[in-house]
Amino acid sequence: MPRPVGRAAGPRPARHRPNLFEAAATHVAACAEADEQRSAEAAEWVSPEALAFGVHELACRAVIALARERDESPQEVARSLLGLPSA
């Protein structure tokens, strides 16, 4: 059965151990949607270090994708997303 778009399907089967990228994607999406429960659940799937690495990797990939889409540098996009003035 397909998972609902934009939402985790709920508790994972006991046999499936989410990897750090699944945890990071779920954690970041939940934070963006202000879903504290889902964010906390995803944070328990992996170690804090692994989650931090996954979030870092997701951020880098997102900035690169937006930079290409906007035809801007990754530096410009990152600063813009954080509300910082241009360097």
C-alpha cells in the first residue's frame, strides 16, 4: 500500500531499521510542518550524530537544488534562506 504523500506511514515494521537519510528526511519535514511528535520519533531512529550528518547532507543537497533552480550561487541561496544580507 502506498504511503500518504508528505507524511510518514506511522510506526515502521520491526524488520525495517530506518537509515540516517530516512530519519533526516522525516525529521526535517516534520520540523517544517511543526509536527513535534513525528520529529521526535524520527530523531530516535538513529544516533544524534547520524541524524546531524543526515540533516547536514539534506541541507547541502537542498541548497544546491535551489541554487540551480534560481540560477544563483549556493552561498546566495543559503544566506537568503536564513534571512542574511548578501555577502
